[in-house]
Amino acid sequence: MGVSLTESVPAAAGAVAARDWRRVAYLVQLSRALDHLEETVLVPARQVTYQFSARGHDVAQVLLGLGLTDAHDGVFGYYRSRPLLLTLGVPLDDALGSSMARAGGYSDGRDIGVVFNYPNPHGPSALPMCGGVGTQFTPTAGWAQAIEYRRRQLGDAAYAHAIGVVLGGDAAVATNGFWSSLTIATTLQLPMLFYVEDNGYGISVPSVMQTPGGDIAANLASFSGLHVLNGDGTDPAEAVTLIDEALAHVRGRRGPCLLRLRVPRLEGHSFQDTQAYKSPEIVAAEWARDPLPKLEAYCVPAIMDAGEWQAIAARATADVAAARATAEARPTADPATVTRFVFSEAEPQQRGGLRAEGVTRRPGDDTPRPEGTRVNMVTAIRRTLDHELASNPRMVVFGEDIGPKGGVHAVTLGLQEKHGADRVFDTSLSEEGIVGRAVGMALAGLLPVPEIQFRKYADPAAEQISDGGTIRWRTHNRFAAPMVLRMPIGFFKSGDPWHSQTNEVQFVHAPGWKVAVPSNAEDAVGLLRAALRGDDPVMFLEHRAMLDAAWARRPYPGDDYLLPFGRAKLTMRGRDLTVVTWGAMVERCEDAAKQVAAAGHHSVEVIDLRTLMPWDREAVLTSVSRTRRCLVVHEDLRTAGFGAEVVATVADEAFMSLDAPVGRLTMPDIPSPHNAVLLDAVVPSVARIRAKIDALLEF
């Protein structure tokens, strides 16, 4: 792809006709009137808590928004993107009512009003923004890749000219998400526009401290596969010419484009920011670059006379006043509804996943139909992925080394050869990019199945995991990002701090994620299929020690076998004590229970939770009410491990049934040691489980 760096572009012939300049004038004035109302009335009255002025950014954003004309364009903005949202058609009372945290609008009062979303029924959608800086980039890459997938793999001609657009400031280009998405977009040549609004400051930090020389466009001028444009976002003629060139480049499938426009930030970072870090000379120089007077000079008298300009401004002010009255009349959302839409409900989301587009999958059933000999978990998972790929053309599997290599544990071996490199593919080494890309794909109607090689490697993706899980709740079921994130956990022959972590409780504590931890091949098939045919983000944790363990082998239960989440399995019946466990500890707990039974005096009941979010409280409480004793065993650390939740629930809801304290046996609060002797000393062993059972039985 050709690379260009344009510093100054004269107004193209016909540039005036390229936009409805009366519409431009109205939208910019509308944005200014909203800012003025919030800053002078609503923030001082504490009717608005978070306020970010768009003054200085507004003219160029409106020009960009009016250039987005494809119904399948997707735009990820950030907290200073309201002018763009107004241009896309966001109702004015929604924009204002959301800032006031009233019912309805973007989130039904659940999220701050500057974090927008808009499932546009008439054109390009504003995809769910996040409050973090730079989090918008990798989901945009996923959206752009989904556009190409739907166009090429699914043959959907409606996506022939659609693009992904991401807005970010000069500070956001320093984030991991920016660089990860840049790698994805350029290596895959995605239809993605990076729209960088450079106002010279990241809150109080000058742009020269964000990127060398303070000019990301200059620094990327020779970046392979990237078309780079650079110019003045306060000059309407120059801005619209550059924007149109950028859009034409990306729509023409000539690869991604980065457009940097220099704009002033005419107010503080937020309302509370006094800008004490700027000298009076700098502030004056910024106001001298205000694009609104430049827009007026561009339009008057060439397009309209001064009276019409003033009438447009007056109409914008009046419309904002009317919207204020409507927004203030909105009630606060009913507190009884605030816990809804953490997970999918009967009412489907408007955008994201398959269900939003009317695609339904066969429900399956929970009756196993064993086929052939016993298979290990690796084979069981691979076969399930294979079958679901064959039956669901919107499913894609991706991660590091999962293509020709077949994954570091061989789970995806042969899947790329069978289903093609567009559906099973390797990624760059960026976990944030893997999960963020999956979020964008899910929002675009695909079923992404990303893999993280080891649990510890998910840490760089923590923000995308957290934000992706809350999309449904914080948009009040407007959007959702269903996916299945596969991840190996735990020890295998030996341990170490980098490849042997479990820490499943972190995902349980991430709202919106379901969490599965199968202990054997049959359960792995049923839970994975339930996840792949479901409508929520699922963390599917595959214990390394059980992937090829003889104990975990089971006959393949059939291509429609599906296990509902939240249903534990009673693996051994007993009368004197309940052991609650999951993952690799199930086998060890069963062995300990068998030793107790062999001694002839007591019997122990073993419950495999199988899923931790949701978890089967009823099964545990029912068992404890009979056995009157309880022990929780897990591999994760003791302090704040998931076992603490089980213990607290039993103590809270079954206290009167207990004949002994509820026990826990876990790893100590240390990373997993590498030496096998040290590992055996800290992971719950059959002998230590037996000893703990004996102690509770003797209490």
C-alpha cells in the first residue's frame, strides 16, 4: 500500500457540495449549546456529574460524522465524541438525559453520560464506548475484520463498503490498544480509519510527552501498509478534504488510514479541570484557533447570509432548551431493575452476537449418547470446536499459535486445515488485541472463540475482559458481546509463576462473564457446546493436568450434548461429609473419599461444581443439610479464593445444619513453584485432603 504524509491540502473542487453546510452549522451550534447549558447550569446544580466539553473538536467531528453513510459503518468514540454522536442521529433528549443519569438513554442511568452507545436503526452505529483511554482501538479492529469476514466469507454484499472508525486523542496513541490495533489493521489490511484528534494535551501532559515530537502522523509516515494524513482540523475546507480522502481510501479497500487533525481543546479536560498547567498565552492562542468562527467565515456569505447563520444558532439553542425540559421530566430508573441484564434474558439485545440478528442454534440436550472409546479432554474439546465450526458459519477461532501448530496443547490441531485460515487463524502476540478484537467481532454479529495460551497471559487483556463483560449491563441490553474465551490453567507435571496460575476467582468477580472449569472430557464437551450456543461471554478454563489425564477420559457424548451452566455434579454419594471442588481437584477428592470409605467407618459425598459463575448453591446446601459437614478444596490461593464464597454461603445459609466448622484446603498464598517437590508440597494432595476430611469427621 502506498504511504503519504499530507501537511496541507487545499480545498478540493466541490468541497462545499460534499456536505450540507447548513446541517454542519446546526450540529456544531447544537454541540456548543449543550456544552454551555451543562457548564453554566447543570453541572453547578449537580444535575450532571461528568462533563467534557467538545469545543474545538466539534467542527471536524461533525464533518466526519456526515461522511459516514454506510448502514454497517461502526464508530468507536471516546468521552469527547458527542458532536459525532449528534451527527449520527442520537436523539437530543437521550444525549442530555443520559448526561443527567435519567431513565432511558444510553444506559438507563447505569453509566456516565459521556460514555455513549447508539444502535442506529437508520445508519452507522456508535458502538459501546468505555471509560478507559485507548480501550476503543482493538474492538474497532475486530469490527473491521468482521466486516471483511461477512463480505468475503459469508458473501454479504451489504458489507462491501462498510468500515470501522475509531476516534482517539493524542494521548490515546501512547496506549497498548492503539499499537495493537495498528498492527492488526496493517497486517490484515483492514478497512479501518484511525481518527486522531490532537489537541496537544492528555489532561495536563503535553503531547510531546505522549509521542516523540508530539506528532503521531509524522512518526508513522513510513509505517508499512498505512495511509497517513495530517492537517488542520479547525479549517473547514482542509478538514473536509482530508476526511473525504481518508474515507475514500478505506472504503475503496486500499487498507487502513490514520488521519491526524490538529484541534484546540478550548476548555479543560473536564469541567473540574482549571487548566492551571497552561499559560495565559497558550490559552489565548488556542482560542484564536476556535473552529466555530472559521466555520462561520466559510459559510457566510458564500453559503448563507448572517441572518440565516444567526437563525440556525437560535434554533440550536431552542432545541437544547426543549430537550432539557424533556430530559428533566424523565424519572430515575427503578432501582429494582438495576441488577437486570448482567447476563442475557428473554429480551434479546439490539446489537451484538447471533441472537440480535435472529440467528438461532439448536438447543441440544443434557442426555449423553456415548460414542466409541474414551477420549481425552484435548480430543473432546477439539471435536466440539470442529462440529460447531462446521454448523455455525459465523464462528471463528483465533489466538497465538493455534493455526498450523494447533495450539501449545494441540487442542486446535487440524482445524485450520479443515476450516480455512479465515476461520481459524493465528494472531500477533497481544492479548489485549486478541480479546479486544473478539469484542468488536461479537458486536458485529460473529461468534469469536479466542484463546489465551496460559492464564497468566490474560493479564494484559484484563481491561478488555472487564469492559467486554459489562457491555450488556451498562448499555441496558442495547449491545452485548457474546464470545467464548478459552484458556488453559493450573499445573502440569511441574509448575511456575507464569504458566501454572489458576486464579479463576478474578473472572468470577468480573460481571457479565460466565465461568466453566470442567474436570473431564464429557463435561468439557457439554459446557463448551452450551457456551458456543449461548448468548453471553464465557470464560472456558481448561486445566492442563486434565487435558490428557487418564481419569478425565470419557466417551464422546454426542454432537448435541449440552450441559446447562450452574448445575453441579454429584460424583460420589456419601452421608457424613460433603466435599465441594472443581477442576483438577475432583480426581484427588474422589481418591481421598475412596480411602475414607475403604477404612469402613464413614462415607464422603463429592460435588464437582463444574461452573463457578453461576454456581450450584442449591446442590451444595442440599448436600450439607444431609451430611452436616463441609470441606471445600481448590487449587487457587486461599485468601479470597472462590472457596471462601462457598464457605460463606454454607455458613450463612446452612449454619444450623452444621456439626463442624466448614473447612478449606487450598494452595497457600504464593505463586505456583516450579520444582516438582515444592509443587507437591503446596497443591492439595490426596493425603492432605484425606487428613482434612478425617479432622472434620472427628470434630
